[in-house]
Amino acid sequence: QVQLVESGGGLVQAGGSLRLSCAASGITFSIDEMGWYRQAPGKQRELVATITSGGITNYPDSVKGRFTISRNNAKNTVYLQMNSLKPEDTAVYYCSSFRLVVGRRWGQGTQVTVSS
């Protein structure tokens, strides 16, 4: 059974930091591409960051330089360090795993709220 369990969300003031974690089970974590996505109320889910099995990262311009994705294959865990948070970063953040033959899987999400 595949499980992606996010943690670390919460309420933070603008300019603050949060670190999200996603613990994975039931997947071959070391070979999956892992990622973080977010969805704000009334908006589509959007990419926040991805990291390949080889450690190559990708970020959209909206978070580049502020967010850092990393992974620990020994712990089957992916992290998202978020610095210099802005109110527009407020959203539910979802952990995702992807492998070409099995598709994308999602966690339940964790709420991040940034107050101005």
C-alpha cells in the first residue's frame, strides 16, 4: 500500500520559514521522482519543486531562490525548506511521487498559511 504522509505545515508570518517533510512507504523511493505541489483556494494545483532520483531539482520562478527540495533515500523522505515566505504561498501543499510505468501518486496534503 502506497502512503505519502506530509508534515510540517502551519501558520507563519510573512518572511518566516517552514520545513515540510513527506515520509513515503510502499514505493521504491530511491528511483521515483519526488515533488511538491500546492493548491490555493479557487486555483489549480501547481508545481512547487521536483527532485529526480539523481538529485536534479526543478523550481518555477515563483519559488526559485526561496524554496529548496531535498531527499534522503535512506529515510524514504523528501523535504521542502521554505524561506522568505509570502502570503501568496498560502496553500495546501501536496507531496507527490512519480514513475513512468505507474504514474503519479499523492499525499493527503498539509496546510501552509502565511500571514501578512
